[in-house]
Amino acid sequence: MYENLTVDQINTLEDNGCTSSDWKRVLVKQPLDCERIKHVQFHGNIRLGVFEDQFILKNGINRPSGIYYATLSNCTIGDNCRINNIQNYIANYTIESHVRIESLNTLEVEGDTTFGNGVKVSVLDETGGRQVPIFDQLSAHLAYIIALYRHRDLAVRELEEMIQKYAEKQRASVGTIGEWTVIENCKEIKNTKIGKYTTINNTHRLCNGSINSVKKAPVKIGSGVIASNFIVASGSEISDSAILDHCFVGQGCKLSKHYSAENSLFFANCQGYHGEACSIFAGPYTVTHHKSTLLIAGLYSFMNAGSGSNQSNHMYKLGPIHAGIMQRGSKTASDSYILWPAKIGPFTLVMGRHYKNSDTSDLPFSYLIEKNDESYLAPAVNIMSVGTIRDAVKWPKRDKRTDTNKLDLINCNLLSPFTINKMYNGRSILKQLQTVSGVTSESYHYMSTKITAKSLKRGIQLYSIGITKFLGNSVISRIKNMEYNKDKTIQEVLKPSTAYGKGQWVDLAGLITPKVVVTNFMDKIEQKEIKSLKQVKNYFEDAHANYYEYEWTWAADLLEKELNKSLDEIEVSDIISLVGRWRDSVIELDKMLYNDAKKEFTLSSRTGFGPDGDDSVQIKDFEQVRGTFETNSVVNEIIQHIHRKSKLAADVIDQLKEATTTA
């Protein structure tokens, strides 16, 4: 396919200002259009494709393919590329077809490199106690296990060895730039593998990394970006002078507007603007948009950081060795502060400054509030916040991943065995506090927080509503899916199809699964039954695919506890009663959400509207901007939800009664 240059071609190239230390080492595809190669210095082994096409730029501007004003060393150039105005040189790269590179200082591979694969990121613990080696296909779940299951040291070492073997397979002295990539106005790109359809524009420096762009999910690297020791997954964008060092950026992420991060992992659909991150594990949908926000040594997912949020990961004694966990769905209000170590329960809102290393992990959907330098906890109140429901609905809609190969397996369910088990434990904790301290106490102490008597009583009520709602959802889905009728007993319908699911559940940074599934995974790693990264991925995919089967096993166990009966003893009347309680719980919770939404339309909420007019102008201005309460889409959805669920309850009860009557 490649041939030596003819004498006439060499003469033409030299007339065009081209030089070579040895023209015999320059091989080309024929026919070669020598007029598309001008002022080029060739060094080492060179392979050139054909140059026939043009690039059509914005505003109808055409640029011919070819090589102009460049120095190439040991390079293969694919068909119909355009390389122009290389200030320094391009060395040791295979550039695939239809790539356009213009106005670049240096593009080179120097020595052997793994292109960021195998780089160890000191996540959570800055001193390196929980280092995660990154690689092209790293998932949030695998990273979670490597970082947080250090007590299974043999399994972690096996996983690290798998990653190291993968990294060694990537080791090369020649880099690749995938087809249809555009690189413009950049300074230095070194030891970086660049996938297909990547756009790199006005970037300052890229060093030792991989950009895993694909056609369906291209990657964009923008102006002023500096990145070293990194991997960027498909569909992500890094721009506007963001700075990354020792970072993994997952699929569909966006880091921009001077964001700075070091030793951090960002997984699917994370967003980082303005602020900075240090040693964080940002699980899916971690969002921080504010210049004054510092996230440090924390684990987050489905999280929104308020402006000025901050944490400390040391106690000024042995250095930055402490870390914190904010479980899925948690938020921080403006100017919040948490002293690590701390563990914040799922869907908790943190307001104020907290210095007492709280652990609220078994009291989800809470408010953690500072009052007079004390940390007060209001259990469960976030479950009746319309904002919480809105978040749960928006996450699937905001999935930016278009790559068919999803690295992270994400369960967005608000109510799951993971959160409901915590509600169940939380309700027991609150009842126990009430029993031990007495119902007449004004406040109760729990894990370095205070809970007022009113908050405790309300928490018990709200957790019961949440548990009933989840259990009703699960039972109704089971009855519908199993088509309960006169030919089946209720016991047959309720019987789980698998034993997996009982006991504790865990959230592996987006993947919700029974803990026994993780334990079995670690056992299989240690016993070398799982020996490859592909098998690791398959195991996680199976766990994700079987979620609803596992969920029902857990729900059936909860059903026995709530009814105080075994499955064999449960009767149709028990399920009819449960469905009725479920309907009442759904309606009661929806009414709470309705009232919470109504707060957005109160008199105080209209402050600042119609500033130059009277009350009527204020109201009209407010309605033009925000709409009316009656026409608000969220409010209407709540009302419709009440109607739908009421009808569903009636239909299910009729189905149960009919099957019982005709049996």
C-alpha cells in the first residue's frame, strides 16, 4: 500500500520547501498530490496517505487537506488530513484519516507511556491510603470498591493487578489521534491518546492522558485547559481554563469556568464550575457551580453543593487523613461547613457549620442545621420537600451520556431498599430515643446532634409514611407483573424468585445492590473466579439488571415484618388493607408536597417583583415571570398524581376482591 517516493515527487517536494534527512524513509500512498505538501521537514519513518478532499469550515471557508509548514518525526498521517502551521513539531504519532491540526506548538510522545492508564489517584485520603488506579473503562462502582473496601485487601490487590495489566497493554512509544479529530490553536500536547471526533481548541497543555472520544459521544477540550495525568471518558467537555491533575473524568461530565481539581474522580454527569476539588470521589450527578465552593476529601453522588460550601479533612494533628461521606442526594446550603470525618445520610440538607463529626447515615431525608454552635437534626422532613421530588425526576432527564457503552450503572430511584432500610432503622432509633429519654424530654442526643421532641415525633410519622409508600409500590407492582388472578394464590404471587436481596443494601456510587452481592463479588475475586476487567463489568451489569428481583426479595421480607406474618400466612385481606394504607400515605405525602410548593407563591416570595409599581403590579409581574400556583406544572402533576394513585389503589383492590370471589 505504501510506496517509496519517485524522483519527480522528491524534486517537487524539495521545490515546495520540503526536506528530509532520508527520503527513502518517507513512504506514501499513490497517487500523491505533492502540491498539497509544502514547507515540511520530515525526520525518521514517515507514512503519508492521500490528500484529495477539503475541509469546509464555518462561513463557507474551504481548507484543502495536506501538510503545510510543519515538522514531522516518526509519524503516520492518514488519508485527507490537514496539518498546518506547526510551530515546533509533531513526533511519534499515528494520525488517522480526516484529522485537522492547525496552529499548534508541539504534539509528541516522549518515550514509553500508558497515556494516563494506571495513574494512581489519592482520592478521599490525601496521604494516599485509598489510591485508585485509573484506566479507560473505570466505573464508579469499581472505584468505590477499590477505595472503600480496603479491609478486603487481597481482593483489592487482585483488582489493582488487573488494572495494571490493562495499563501495560496500553504502553506504547507512539500515540494515536482518532479520525475526524480537530486540534486548533493549542500549545503543548504530550503523551496523550486522542479518540475519534475529539475537538481540542485553544488548549494550553495536555500531558499523559487519554481522551476516549467516540462518534456518538465526542469529547471537547476547550480554551486554556491544563490537564496532566488524566483520563477523560466519552461525551465529556472540559473548557474555560479548567485545571486537572491526577483526575478521572467520567462520561457526560462538564468541568468549566476555571474549575480546579486534583487527585479526584468524577463519574457520569458530574458538573464542576468555578470552584475547586481536592481528593474527592464525585459519584454520578455531583454538581458544584460556585466560585467559593471547595469540596475536599469527600464522597458524594446526586449532590448539589451550595455557594461557599467547605469541609476540613484534618484536625491539625496527623495531617489530612480524614474523609467524609455524604450519601446520595445530599445537598449543602450556602456557606455550610462540615468537619471530617462525618457521615451524612441520604437526601440530607446541610445548613450552617458543623464541628462535631456527626453520623446521620441511618436518618435519611433530614435537615442538619446549625443553631447556637450546635448541630440539630430534623429527621425525615426532606421527604416532604417538593425540591427532593423534583431532583429525583430530573436526574434521568439530565443524563448526558450518548455512548452506547455506559461505564456507570445508575439507579435513580428515590425509594429503594437502600433508603427504606435506613428509614426503617431511623424509625427504630427515634422510638428507642423516645423510650430511653422519655416522651417528656424537650430534646434528644444522637451521634453528636440534637433532635427536638417535635422533630422526633414528626420523623417517626414521616418514616412510617415513606416505608408504607415503598412497600405499597412494591406489592402493587408485584401483583400487576405476576397477573394475580383466581388461578394463583396470593402466597404464590408474593413468593420471591431469588434468595438474594435480604439484609443490608449498599449504594456503590450509583449502583444500588444487596451487600451480599458485593461480598460474593469480593469472594470471587479472591478465589480467582473473576479474573478479568470484562468479567468485573459483567458482574456489575448482572447486579444492575437484577435490581427489581432483588428488591422484591427485600420488600417481601419487610412485608413480613410490617404485617408480623410469614408470607405463607398472609391473606388477601392483609394486602387489601396495605393497599388502602399505601393510598392514604401517598395522598398525605402529596398534600405535604402541595403545601410545600405553595410556599413558592406566598406574599414574601413576591418580594422584588414589580419594584416600581403597587401591589397589583407586583402580582402581575410575579405571575408573568413565575406563573400562577394553579397553572404550575409541578403543582398540577401533584394533583394528577393523587388522582392516578387513588384510581390505581381502587383498581388493585377490585382485582384482589374479584380474584378472591371467583377462586
